[in-house]
Amino acid sequence: MSTKLKDLAKKREILESGHRMCAGCGAPVAVRQILMGAPDDVELVIANPTGCLEVSTTIYPFNSWNASYIHCGFENVASTLSGTEAAYRSLKRQGKIEEDYRFVAFGGDGGTYDIGLQALSGVLERGHRMVYVCYNNEAYMNTGIQRSSATLKGAWTTTSPHGKESFGKTENRKDLTGIVAAHNIPYAAQASISHWRDVVRKAQKAFEADGPSFINILAPCHRGWRYPMEQTIELARLAVQTCVWPLYEVENGVWNLTTKVKKKKPLEEYLKLQGRFAHLFTEQNQEALQSIQEYVDRDWERILRLCGETEE
Amino acid sequence: MALLESKTVALVGNDAVAEAMRQVNPDVVAAYPITPQTDIVQTFSAMAADGLVKTELVNVESEHSAMSACIGAAASGARVMTATCSQGLALMWELLYIASGLRLPIVMPNVNRALSAPINIHCDHGDSMGARDSGWIQLFSENAQEAYDNIIQAVRISEHPDVYLPVMVLLDGFIISHAVDRMDLMEDEKVRNFIGERSEPYTMLDSKNPTCVGPFDGLYGYFFEFKRQQEEAMKNSFQVIQDVGKEFEKISGRSYGLFQTLGMEDAEFVVIAQGSGAGTIRHQVECMRSSGIPVGMIKLRSFRPFPAKQLVELLSGVKAVAVFDRSDTFAGGMGGPVFIELRSSFYEQEKKPLITNYIYGLGGRDLSIALVKQAMQEIHEMASSGRVKQMVNYLGLKE
């Protein structure tokens, strides 16, 4: 399938304009890039857990989705959509449905890393054919910027504030993509909205996978990260260039680094642009800042090893 | 393990439920095991493994996901079932409201079991009573036959266009689920003709009319109207439950309504009960009536909707009523849920009986004939003296 702009521009928009996501939000960019990877000859069912994307795109009696859509609860988008997928298989087998359907869940990091992890794991193990996309903005943004297990160490959030005794979030984030890959599903990947062609290609593979597939896509939130709204794509790119967000895929168990970083930029270049990390640039928090860089270095090395990019 | 058609059999309640599920032949079943419901899922899984059903069986990782998957499937136009009890039902709690709020016809047997703590696997009605305000229709069963019959009727009730509400079929844990009962099964064809095909005006898998299920109501505010309509649907279900019951009688010979009565034509005092306890109580009522004591009985089948009007009509002329509740409300002396609702139903009535409450059988404590006898003597005395000795009584405590 093509990833040429002139072809992609002809594709049907599934998420229509007029929704109420913030100007400069990374999430709808992620959704549109992912859905550019959907085949043209299938019908779609979209599902959201509770979150920004849900409350901003389905405000009754309006609806921005040019496809069937379901929202059920917060922690159960995966299991809800697994029921839909099971219904489809049953009705299709009985000859009651002719069309081919694909199923796509878009959950935030709160609904995926944290409260929805059990339901996601169940779906991956049971092998439902669906594309699960985590649009990751590294905190609970819909409720007003609370820490999640996707939040980078050192970040200020309203529930991990910095203060006299704190440099912000004290724990490193969870490696969700690794956890998902450990389910041995056909396709899992990390992506960033700054690398759109890479996203579309990964989405195409995810839609082709005959089983569950998963894309963890970095989608910066300027309200939560505290940067000017026009810098969303730039922040997403810097996350890749500083190796804080490595782009890779795990296809049938084979790890592959999809964006090589020849000269890793210092983490500070990424952190300095964001208000949520501003407190780290004080003498008091030098050590913390250093430990975050060390974590990023260590994690990057680990990904390089898994992707066979080092000689070790 | 298909059973022979249309015959009298000896089955435990859980197998009777599984047999009803085989005959209903849902498009999707998503379920998770929990004592004492487990045999339903096991037996049905064996049926699926033998190709006896067309069902897509989803072995989910929790009851929360079971109900979530049922919602996702029912919104796709599929006929959907699950089964649970106790902690499993409690884990489903938020989704019960979503299923009814989205007006999805899901049928769920709930094998009544006590809720922890202390952890206890035996019967009481505390689990389903916890879900009484969740917008589900709740039908009690006295035995395996009724559990089987209720499931078949529940499909019709939940899918009725005036209703579109999920239905919980209740059967007592172990007492019904694991005890062998003599019962009649219907022919597959008869059941299939009775339930018909599911037809749904809106489904997510209709490519010509893509459907948005569960949109956000935060800004424009129709939540209130949705909820009022849900209550309207529950009111409509009174008629639908009775109509479906009458139609079912024609094919089965077994009659079903909102409740069943015994000796109400001349009763001076009446006992109300639901579930398996009704069988024990009926025995005692019959014994007393044969000795000329004017006692009557109402076995409540439909707890949701609660047939307040009909019960008031039936009971306003009697001297005393005792409500048997197999759960408590922990309201500080208000009594059990059925008692509270019946008592409140009489508020506007000038002519009303004395009403008392017997809470019994929590955590599977046996309801013996001796206990029923003891309660009956007290109620008889109450009817004669015209005085309620104690409003809420705990029957069969060791302390």
C-alpha cells in the first residue's frame, strides 16, 4: 500500500473536522495518521475508552466519526471491542453480514497503561483481530493532568507536583510496548506523530495483521506538557531525536528499529521546551535530571540490543 | 451432550440453564467462571466444543470484561448472553448501568450467592439486590424448571421494542444450581420459534447506517430524558412480562406472570417470598390450610419491575403480611429490600395490612420447615392480635 501524500490525500476522512479537541492537540493528528493506514475496502468500527478523544468527538447529538463508534467505560475499551469483534465473526459466519470489518480502539495512556491494562492483556491473549492504538500524552489529561504510569520521571503533574521535597514524578515509566510485545501478538510498534509516514506504514501493517495489533503513539498535549500549542509536532520529533521515545516495531517476534538516531540529542533540549520539566533546571534537582538522562540512555541501549543494532 | 427433546428429565439447575442457553443459541456468550455459576459456563463450553451452538464463545479474563464484551456485541446486533453471581456481579456493577442505559437486550442468569465479607459461597440474594437500581429486569426462579423457563422468556422480554432492557434471571446458588430437579424440557424447534430472530433498528455492523453508541452527554444535557425513558421502558415491561408469560403457557403448559399466588381467595394472613425459599414456605402454607388456617402466599417472580399496584390490590384486604427477605439493606432497622418496597407501596392506602419482615438464609443458612413453622405461628398471632410484635425479625440465627 502507498504511503505517498498524493494517495493518502484521497483517502476518506474517518475523523471529521468540527470536533472539540484543543487546537494543537496531538491526539486527532495521531488518529488521522493511523486511519490513513486502514484499507479502503473495509468498514470500520471505532472505540474509545473515556477520555479527551471520546468527550470531544461524540458530544450528543453531534458526532465526528464517519464510521460506527462505541464508548462503554474507562477501563474496558479492549474488552468492549472484543465483544463487537466476536459478534462480527459470529454474524459473518452465519452469513448475516457481507462486508469486511476492521476494529480500532483509541485509548489514552491512562486508559491503556493503567486502568485498562487487564482488559487489553485479555484481548491480546485471546487473539481478537483489532488494532489497539494508545495515543500517549503521558498523563491523565482529560481529568486535568494527573500522573499515569506512562509519565516520564521528573515530570510535574497535579498528582506528582514538585516542591521542597519533590522533583516531580519519582518513578520511571512502565514499558507498555514491551509488555504488549510479550503477549507474542503479530504486530506491536512505537510511533510518533512527527514521523507521519512511519505511522502510516505501521498502521498499514497493524491493519494487515491477522490478530491483535498494537501501536503506542506519542501524541503531545500542550496543556499538560506546558509548551506553546504550535510546537506539538516539534516536541514529538525531539522525543525521537533525544531517544526518549524510540521508534521500533515488533513484527511476529522480530524487533526492528524503524528510525535510526545517528546523533542522539541531549535530553535537556527536549525537557527545556516543556513547563512540566522547568523545575528540573535548578541546582537542587541536578541529580534528578541526571538520573532521567541515565534512564533514557539505558533504555535506548536496551532497545538497540533488542533490535539487533549493537554488537553485544 | 444434547439432551433428548421434549421430555421430563432430572437436571441440576445449572445444567437446566445451560440447556436453555443451547436452545436460545446466542450469537455471542462472554463469560467468566465463579462458584456456584461455573457449571453453566463449563457445560455451555462443552456444547460449543461439540458444535451444538453457533455461538462465538469469548472466555474473558474477568466479569468486568464479560459484561463489557456483551455490551460491545449486543450493540452490534448480536443476541448475547453471559452468566455470573456474587463478586462477579459486583465486579460488573458499573457496566450493568451502561448495558441498561444503552438499552441493550442482554440476558444474564445470576446464580444468587452471598457477597463477601466474610467470604461465603452459598446462597442469599444480596448480590442481585445490590443491582436492583441498575435498570435491569430481575426475575426470580423457584427451581430449575423456572430458571429454564425464565431464560427463554427473558429473551423475548428484553428484545421487545417497548422494553429493550437487559434481564437478569435469578436462581439460588447450590439450592437450585446444584440440586437435581425433575423438570420438563421443550423441543428445540418450539423454543426457537418462540424466541424468533433478533431484529434491531440500530447496530454498529450496519454499513449503510453507521451507528454511534454511547456518545457523551456532558454539554447538551439529555441525560435526564434518557433516564426517564428508561423508567418508562421498565413500566412497559409489566405488560410485556405478562404477555410473554401467557404466550409461553400456550407452548409449555406452565403459567407465568409477575407473581404466583396460593390461597389468596380467603387468606387472612399472607407470606411473600422469592426464590427457592418459596417451595419450603408453600409446603407449610398447604399444611396449615389443610388444617383450616386461612393463610395465603405470594411468590414474587418479578422484583424489577416491582408490581406494587397489583400487590396492593391483592393484599389490602388481608390482616397481616410477612415478607421473607434473603438479604438485608443495612439501613439501620428498615428491613430487607422486598419488605421496604412492599411497605412503601401501601403508604397512600387507607386500608392496609400489618406488615412484618423475616430476614432469613443469609450466606446459605438453611430455611427449615421448623423455622417457617415458627414464623407462621408468629404471623398468625399477629393477625389475630392486630399488633406487630417486631417489625424486622432475623429467622434462624445461632446467636
